[in-house]
Amino acid sequence: MTTRPPIAMLAELTHRCPLSCPYCSNPLELTRKESELDTATWCSVFTQAADLGVLQLHLSGGEPASRRDLTELVAAAHDAGLYTNLITSGIGLSEKRLAELDGAGLDHVQLSLQGTNAQMADMIGGYRGGFDRKMKVAEWIGAIGFPLTLNAVLHRRNLHQLPRAIEMAVEMGARRIEVATVQFHGWAMKNRGAMMPTRAQAAEADGIVAEARKRLKGRLVIDYVPADYHSDYPKRCMGGWGSTGLNVNPEGRVLPCHAAETIPHLQFDNVKERPLHDIWYHGSAFEAYRGTDWMQEPCRSCERKTVDFGGCRCQAMAITGDPAATDPVCIKSPERDALRGMTDEFAGDEDAPLTYRVLS
Ligand code: SF4
Ligand code: FES
């Protein structure tokens, strides 16, 4: 299989964040400020990414607004010819800062939503006043005219708010809403008991999304990440390992996906030591699960193997201990029944407390 250039790059500018969402997919060991890449190195990475063929740059974190040099970074990415998307909770953005980002060439904003009212949003984000601030930021985003995607992260505690989240996206003038049922990676793994949707919630969400897609056709695009553990087939994680996208973490390590560091045998190159082009085409972590040659049964002989590429390597690692195993979400996986049992147990754990993300 020929390796093509990546389409998208996720730059995790920092792990610092004013919120402490229990569903955070950042790793358990967060990068401290002192170890983050400096401005000049990030700017070089953006130029290298554009040269490599990357079209879209997602600026993420943590909270990317925690970086003081965010405007400078956006300007560098814009000058390199990248389409820039800021993935933010809104906390840390002011009207003035948004205007500066607009001036620097920011193309798009993706605003996260922890809940549709202050009570839910502030409880999930662990940040009092966060919801009201976010609503203000949404107004400023609208006034400047940034194309907006609302990113509603849903789980057992707030899935009943899905219809209102969709309404809010329409009211805010968003072009798109990402209805993202929580994916259990990184910190979120600690909260499977507290956040796992029930089977009934997952089915209801499917219906709400299907109805809203019909009703809002032409007005709002709804991207939907269903409740993974309740699905019959796994997600095509990262569009296939090492095929369409790459992540650069705050320290400069280049990862095939945001959770790749949970796979213990992989070695990751750093942009401080190796050119991005070389890492993408020849880095051992990228080569590890690219294409289909690495697959075991049942994936190896499955007709869907180039549809979902065997699902998520990190999920296979987390649940089976073998990153080359079939994603246990799949109905063909020998681990599937065990996963189903575990899912129902998590979903029924009424007493599980939320464990908030902390920088230890
Ligand atoms: Fe996908 Fe593997 Fe399941 Fe086939 S067996 S559907 S390739 S995860
Ligand atoms: Fe790593 Fe899915 S999160 S492959």
C-alpha cells in the first residue's frame, strides 16, 4: 500500500487547561509548561507540515488559549498555507484576543460544550462560571464571523441534553455540530463507571441524531461519534493508522493518534530530532500498524478490513493487552462478549464518582 501524505495534523500545543473534565483524552502523565515546544519550533513544525502535504491544522490541547503565543502560532500556520482550526473551551479567550486571532488568519473555531446549562457544564468542566463565559465567547465568535463547530461531548450524565445541544448549535449559527459520545482514552479511562452511557441512551441518541439530520438538512451538519462500546463495528480510528493524520504532542513527540503512547512497545520520534517528513514516511511508530499486513484473524480475512482497519489500536491495547488484536467492539472479536458485559457493568455503576483531570 502506498503511503500518501497526511491531510490533517493535530498540534497539542499544551496540556495546560483551566477545565478538568473527567472525559479528557489527554494522557495520565501530562506535559508541564517547561517541557512544551517553544514558539520557533512550533512555527517550523507548521512549515514542515505544509511541505509534507498537510492541509488542515487543528490547534488543540489542553486549552490552546493557555499558550500566550497563540496568535503568533496561528499567523505562522496561516502563512505556511494551512487551514487553521482552533479547538477550545473558550476559557482564556477575550473579544480582543479573538479579533487578534482573526487578524492572524484563523479560519475556524471548534467550541466544546460540556453541558447545555451552567449547572451541568460547570459541574462536568469543574470550573464555576465556565458556561456563562463560553456563551459570551460564542457571541464574539458569531460577531467576528468565524465558521463555528460546536463540539458537544456526551455521556451518561448529560446525554439527555442532546436535543438542546443541537438547538443551541442552530441558535449560535454554527455550521456543524459534532455530537461526540465520550471515547474512553487517557484520563477518561478512569471514568468509565461514572460516564458510560446505558444501552438505551446510546440507542436513543442514534434516533435523535437521525431525526435532526433530516430536519436540519442544509442548515446544520451533524457529525456523530456514537457510543463506541455499544456499537457492532468499531470506528475507523484516525481514518486508519498512519494514513490521513498525525498528532504532535506538547513536547514534540509525533504520534499516529492521541493515545498512541499507551502502546508500550512503540518508539516515538521528536520533531526536535527528526524532520516531520521522515517521521511520517519512515518512523517506526507509523510503520507499526499502517495498512493491513500487521493484522491477525479475524481481521486478516475480513471483508471490512479496509473499511475500519480493525478499529482502534489503543482500544485493543487497553482492553485486550494486545495492540494488534481486533478492536473488542467488533462483533467478530473473541473479546466482544466480555466487553459487552463490562460495558453494562460500567453503565449500571450509579455510585461511581467523577474523577476530575489533574496535572499531578
Ligand atoms: Fe473490522 Fe476486524 Fe471486525 Fe472485520 S474483524 S469488522 S476488520 S474489526
Ligand atoms: Fe489510538 Fe484509536 S486512539 S488508534
